[in-house]
Amino acid sequence: GQVGPIYHLKHVPSEMKFIVRHLEACLLSSRVPPYTEGGSEGGWSAATARITQKSESMLIVSYVVQNTPLRKVRELKEELQRYFEKGPGAACKLSSLYFCQKNPGLNGTLDHMYGSERITEVLYGLELTVSPRAYLCINTYGAELLYETISQMLGVSDHTTLVDICCGTGSIGLCLSNWVGQVLGLDVSADSIADARRNALANGLKNTEYRAGSAEENLEGLVAQAKCSQVVAVIDPPRSGLPLKAIRVIRAD
């Protein structure tokens, strides 16, 4: 595959373009080719850059190991850290840098290279910490408008229990928590649930509860914990969709 340039894209922040430009220079200087799917040789495979409204930035660089000697992998990690911490990339002022060591079909292991382990985003006046594997809507202004529209369509009040299915870091429920009586969140990602709980505590939100687990196995038990007379659900499922068993629970309730 090929990666095209982003520098002409108007919706990409200039700070992110600056980070990408430095990452490009860093990877080219390593003289290691990109990973080719189906091949036996290792190589650079992907990168994720995040920038928040608080101007905090996180960079996650992934490398597929395959037949690469572990000594070489350690050298690449050290070079990446050195470039962004003390080298030319220090101009990016990254808040957080991660190296993801993986093999095809696996999530891989994340190594925190330097900076903070999480970054902070602002949404509806709440400060939400975001872990490297956790999902959070990248268009925060669009997310605020979406959440407000959800509240209006559902007609929520302090007599409403909001069940946030596939809640991720809990941004929907957390942002609407002041408009409802109770928030119950569920997500298969333990990292995301840890973020949701941490964010609820940090923002003093006491009417929220989050559980890690699959929707098909845990949704029925979670709904049973609703304390309010009106129970409504919000679903933001993964690309694979929601299992039929979970859909049946929603329809039954």
C-alpha cells in the first residue's frame, strides 16, 4: 500500500501536519522499509496522531516485527524516542509517545516511551482523559452537537436512565449525565471503561456506572440496574455491528 501526503488537507490541524512531517523524516532516517502485508520481513506499519483542544498531543507508532531481531527492534525504539525527545522532533513538543510492537492480526503491545500516559480533551466543559487504545470522537465540536441532538430526540430528564452501549471512554453518557438521573455504560474494552470511570471521578459525576464486558453477555444485567422510570439506550457499535442477542434485549426492554 501507499501513503499519500496530508499537507494539503484543510481539516487537518497545522500542529498535526508538523508532527507527521517530523515522523516521516524520522522513519526515512531509520532506513527500514514499511511492512508489506503477507511478507515475512518486519517494518513500520502504522501511526496514530492525536491532538486535543488543550493542545496536548499523542503519537503512537506501530512496527510489525516478523523476522526482525529483537536487538534491532530495541534500536528502532531508542531512535524513535531520541528523535522526538531530544532530536529534531522535540520541536513537536509531544505530550505522549508510544511504540506499538506487533505481528499481523494482533493488537500488539504498547510501550510508553516518554511524556504522559494519557492526554486530556475538553468536551461539554468536561475534561476527559484519553488512553492510547481508547476511542474518542476526533471532531469535538461535532460531538457536542450530536450529543445535544441525542438528548433532544430522547427527551431525557432527571427521571431518565441512559444506557450507553459500546460506550468507549463514556463521552456520550458523561456529557449527558447532568441532564439525566442515571448513566449506565458498557464496553468490551477494559481500557476504555477505566477511562470512563476515571473521567467520571475527575469531573465529580456521581450518577454514572460503567462495566467492562460484551453487550451480548452483560446488557440484560446492566439494564436491570436502572433506577429511573424512563430507560433509554444509545448505541455506538463497532463496524461489525451489535450481536443479535443484544438487539433482542434492547427490543424486549
